[in-house]
Amino acid sequence: MLLILLTTVGLAMAGGISRTPGPAPATSQLGLHIHQSATQQLSNILLYSGYSDTCVATALDACNPISEQHQQPSLIQEAKEVLEEGKEVLKEGKEVLKEISVMVNKLESRPRHCKDLLDSGNTGSGLRLVYPYPGQPHHHVTVFCDHTVDGGGWTVFQRRTNDSIREDFNRTWIEYKLGFGDIEAEFWMGLGLLHVLTSTTLQELRIDLADNEGEERWAKYGVFSVGSDEAKYRLSVERYSGDAGDAMTYHHGQSFSTHDQDNDAHNTANCAERYRGAWWYKDCTQSNLNGYQHQGNYSASYSEGITWQQWRGWKYSLSRTSMMIRPAF
């Protein structure tokens, strides 16, 4: 009712105002003058008629000038243009996310160890790059993969050979931590990397042995891991199988020892110093695959050779050894 009244009165007043004598203002100013004058007079009439301030203000706000109504199509067009720009930005964002997803998948699919390489179709044995460090997708290391033994997928971390040039395994703690030797001949991977490889997923251990007469034996452990530097690379080894005899379970739970860091369980002796090597010595050892490279039977005071007690006994130094790991599942 109020809007009808506003319309009727407004038209009448607009007509009255348009007949008022005086100088003619510019077109835009005239429209503004008529609008302001009519609005004020309408407001006075309605208030005088008994309508409340709130009611009058609401009604007048609803009656936009025609000039403002004419602006609506341009505002709608601007809104459409902004919407189209937003669609383009969204499309570009989706493309960027797609590229990022591809990069992430590529990084996540990088091989962590030799078993990953084997599963991806890389069946060749030898030197390979792997990315074993969690959260460091660009940090790679070179390892030796063995895909010929027991189904393949093995990452080799120790090897002894009977080559004419032999590696000295009576090394310091820091050397055993970082690794040494020729990865394609005699070498030790390094306790730090061995810990990384065995701490991210359950690993199994395989040890291959050969004597100087050409006979070979093997030992396998279904559970194998090496602790952190703070834990002195404590050994966890269980579930033996094989034909070499179990000479590792005795060392389960022991920290690693070198001649300059004695972590063994012997009350008085430094086992690493006595046995001229480095190992998870207890009190002292049933295996010593990092021992001195005697040839076969020897007569030294202690079992300081490359020994595996359950096969060739204390006083026989083996010709070749290899120690390697792969995921248990």
C-alpha cells in the first residue's frame, strides 16, 4: 500500500517540480535534483501521514531511481567476466596440481632398495642407485644388487673375497659407520646406511659362505635389523634357516664393536682388538666375518680369521663371504 502511495505521490510531485520556473540545470544534475527533492518531500508527507521513520526509510530504499536500474545490466556483465576469469584461474590451478601429483608419484616410486628395482623390472645385478632415506627424495646412494641368488632383490652390505688385493677390515668405529672398500670387490656398506635400510621395513638376512676347498654354505634369518648410532647399532637377528649352522643368533641384542670402541659383553677383553676385526661381539664370538684374512687353517692364538664356528670351526678362515638384505614381505 505504501509503495503504491509512493509511486502515485512521486509521479505527481515529479510533474510539479518539472513545471517550477527557473534556469534549466544540466541533464545529470537535473535528474539528481529531482530525485533528491522528490525523496525529501515524499518523506515529509509520509511522516506527516503517520508512518514511522523505519517504515518510510525502508520504502524509499526499495524505490531505486531509474538511472540506478539502468546500471544493473553492466554490473551483471562485470560479474560474468569475473566468473569467467575465476574459471580460467581454477583450470590453471587444476593443471598445476596435476603436475605436482605427477612429480610426487614419481618421487614416491623411486627405488628404496634392490627389491624395489627388481619389482620394477630391473633384473640386472650390479651397481644401482637407490633412495632409502625417508623424507629425502633426492638423497641417493649407490649399492650393489644381487638378483641371481634365492629369487633376487638382495642389497649386499658386506663382501669378502680371495682376490690378490685384500681389504683391511680391522678399521675404526667411524670407518665402519660410514663404510669402506670397493663395492664391486671387498667392502663394508656402513652401519649408518644399514640402519636406515633395516629400520623402515622388516628385513631378512642372507649370508653366503665358501671355504678354500670350493665348498659353499648359506644361512638365512627371517628377522634382521641394526639399531641407531645412539644404540651402538645393536643387532636384532632371529629365525635361522640354512645349511651353514646358526652362528648369528648368539650375537642377538649385542652392540657393534671396533678396536677403538669396545661395546662387547666380555668382562675384561676387548674382543674386536683380540679378533682383529669388528663385529657384534658378545663374549666373544661364534662368527667373525670381518676378521683377519688367514688362508684356511691357521694357528693363531685366537679365532681371529674369517670364521663361522658352526661350519668350519674356530681355526679356519673362510675364502669368501657375502651378507645381504631384502624386505621380508
